[in-house]
Amino acid sequence: MGASISLDYITHRFSAAAKPTLKDIENRIEPGELVALIGRSGCGKSTLLHMMAGLLIPSDGCVRINNHLVTKPSAKWNMMFQKASLYPWMNVKENAALGLLFDGMPKAKAGERVDTLLDMVGLHDKKEVNVQSLSGGQQQRVALARSLATEPEVLLLDEPFSALDAFTRTQLQEEVPNICRERGITMVIVTHDIDEAIAMADRVLIMSQNPGRIVGELTVDLPWPRRHMDAGFQSMRDELMQQFKGTDTGLAGRNGADTEESEVSESAA
């Protein structure tokens, strides 16, 4: 079962003399909810995600997962990054089982668990293959299996599909939320891609910058699976873009005047 995440009045400065990177962040994510954080580059969305993972402690306020204060990383809240960060001298199965082995699980039992997960992410025929021979999308699937192996309550994703080709990215945008929904995992994804946010999330949180704040949100009540060309999807995209234009983020859409500097984009996938 997924965990709740409480963001309790978070403000953060990277030094005592610096202006705040984040200010007065307050929100609650419900157990099993799928949430996307979007905003311009430098708004602090990855910093906020790192706080949820226990990799960074806020200057003021706190993060609580299931009412437990987050002060360090835990196997119950796993994070996936832009790069898979696999060990190149190990095969797929060995990489996927690492978290379980570090946690003290016997090798045979860990192997059984990751076998099932590698089947789930479409790598059943690659288990003994060295990860260096895999495509970027396949490596991210290994990282996903590794993140799921410890049976986390929360899965945190920091733009994990940004370097992938459009076809692979679209596949994973469908598969990852499906897995989280099936297992009841709470998911938070940081993305600059509006289409990705709508495709994956129950709710989208919009952040402004200087300092980073949550300035808007949109509930995505579309049926699964979500198709980019459906009328409902396009209507939701237009509504989200209108919310951006109504905030102080300085963002614009594909036809807006500020597209050159805007980090938030509409996927062509």
C-alpha cells in the first residue's frame, strides 16, 4: 500500500545568506496518488523531490511520509534519476537485485523476486545480459525493477525518461503508472513535459520560481490508458497551459512568446 506524503511549510536556502530556493511549500499527497511536479528550470522541483527522498533536509519545515519525519533515505521511498546508474560489470539480474542484497536478503530469494519484476518490465530474455549491451530504455527498465524490488511505498522519479526516444518514453509513461496503480504505490514525478504530466498523473502541481512555490494544481480525471491524441487529453493540456499563463512562472506554450526560455514543453510523442 502506498504512503501519504506531507509537505509541511517547507522553505529552503542553500546557505544562510542566500535567497530561499523554496518558500512556504505546503501540500499533501494521498496514499496511492500519482502526482507530477512541473515548472521552469530552477524553480526547485528536483530539490523538493530530493527532500521527499531524504537526500536533502529543508532549512525550515519538514517532509513526513506516513506521518514519519523524513531525515534520511529509506528503501520504502525509492528514487529514479535521469540516468539509470547501473554497475557496468554486472548483468541485468545482478543490478536489479542490489537493493535487496544490501538489505540482507539471501541471494536466492532476491533472485526469485527480481525475476518476476524483470518479466513485468519486459526484460525476461535479458536477465543474464551485461547492462552495457542494453539500450537506454532497457537500462531504465532495469533501474525501475531495482526500485520496485524493495516493495517501496513511494516511487520518486526525477525526469527519468528525458533522454529516451519518443517511442520508448511513451511506453514507459504508460507502464510506470500502471505498475504503481496495480501495486498501490504513491508516485511523484518531476518533469518539464506537460504531456508526460497528463499521461502519468492523477494531479499536477505547478511551481513558480524565485523562490519556488506551488502556485496551482490540476486534477487529471482522464480514463486509463491515456492517449495524447484523444480530445480529452488535448483539452486537459490546454487547461494546464492556461494555468501556466495565469501564474508568475513566465512560461508559455508552443505558440507563446516565451518558448525559447521555457523549460516546460508539450511532447511531440
